[in-house]
Amino acid sequence: MYDIIIIGGGAAGMSAAVYAMRGGMKTLLLEKISCGGQAANTYEVDNYPGFYNAPTGPELMEAFEKHAEKFGIEIKSEAVREIINADGAVKTVKTRRNSYETKTVIVATGASPKKLGAEGEVELAGAGVSYCATCDGAFFKGQDTVVIGGGNTAFEDALYLAGFCEHVFIMNRSKRFRASKTLVDRAKAEPNITIYTDMVAEKFEGNGKLERIIAKNTETGERGYINAAGVIIAIGITPDNAVAKGCGVELCERGFIKTDMYLSTNISGIFAAGDCRVSPLRQIVTAAADGAVAATGAINYILKGN
């Protein structure tokens, strides 16, 4: 029997593990692939307080994991399928291979990149169409590349790619960017980055691999194309909340988990942290804070004998 089971090994899950272990709780962390979450795909982190030397995402997440391991956290590589008896005093977390009993659960399952839905996107996925610049950017070295999106991730990806690609085009559907002014200014200052606004991708074309993107101007309706070897689609995220939804956890209209200020869900003893929950900001620093709050909430729940 565990006191706390954490589902997800990203920044929120690892932070929760540190706080749970420091609180003397018998804790298990279940991660379906490898620890690190979306943060592990970030090439440079320059907004996490204290890390002024801008570590890479993998470096920072390795530090998170080592910190949790310092306190003896038990980590297993298993995908969670469902939570049984979710509203009971003892909950059962089932994976493909095992079942684990626990008093509380912290859902820190994160989120996945949104798909654009353009023609040819599915067919050319992995053959020029990508959702992770740090994962696939090296394939486009010395070639023209497009980044679709107007948020921080899109501009971070473009700046990363500009370091080794021939030219990088940023394509945004409006004149307004969600990215920070600092990132936008840096991109504008790069000689091999061109920013296109009021433009959407309609179709990805290529014979077995991406060769061009058919785009449309949202104001004039005029169509054109950009020749490119690769495209990074960075238009947002979709929460990975199948397990939470399956056991009756309440979600918002966009599918993110609803929580109170203690990060407790509508089901007693189940908490949520990180990108999977309703939040005005999704960054590594907020995920880490969520993990701390959720673990503290779980500890208090246990100590009060709820």
C-alpha cells in the first residue's frame, strides 16, 4: 500500500515526488515512457529562477530526477490504464502489468502537441513534419525550415533551428503573437529568420518526404508556397487526461483537469499538477510549483485521515 502514487514523470511529477518523499510518504512514481515530460524537448531554459546559465531541457530535468532519487523515490516505467475505486479510501492504480493500492493519487500526465489538421500532415509525419524541434531539428541542418505558431515554443524553436538551418520561416495566423516580446525581438534580429503573419498552412506536399508547404493569406485569401525540408508545428497542447476522465475527474471544456487552490480535484484524494490541469500559465516553473502544492495537499489529506 502506497501513501501517494504520482502518474507522470515531468517537472510536476518530479517536484511532487521530492515533496512527498520529504514528507515521509511511501511514494511511487509511474511514467509510461521516460522521465522529463515536454520539458525534456526544450533546447534551452532561460526562465527558470536560479539557473541563469540556461541549461537545456534534458539537463534541467535530469537534475529534477536526481533530486527526487536523492530522497529514495521509487520510479517504475509503466503506463497507467485506469484508476479503480477512485472515490474510495483505498484506490487501485492499474497498469498493463500490475495493480497498485494507494491512499492518494497525483495526476501529472502532462499534455501532447496539437495537430494542425492540414492535408498531408499525417502522411508526412516523421518525414519532414514534426512537433519537436530538439528531437528532429538536426534532420533539417543546412536546409530551409518552417515553424508554425506564434507562442513562446514556436519562437524558441525558430531560434534554435536558426543556429544550424539555412533559413527559418515563422508562420503565424495573425499579426498578434502570444510569445514574449523578448523572444519576438530576438527572432526579428536573426538574419536567417523571416516572420510571416496572417498566414496559415493548408497542405504539406512531397514525394515521400516534405518538399513544400501550400499556404494561404488569411486577409487576402491569396495562396502561395514555401519550399522547405522540414516544418515544426508548435500551435499548443492537448491534455493527456484519459485516465483522469475515465475515473470521473471533472474537466473543463478544453479537457484540462479542474482543481481547487490546493490542486484537489472533485474526487476526494485525487490531485492534479502541471500541464494537464486548468492553469493560466504552463511553464516548467509553474509545473514544479504545482507538484509541490499537490504533494502537500495529498500529505495533509492523509494526515487528517480523510
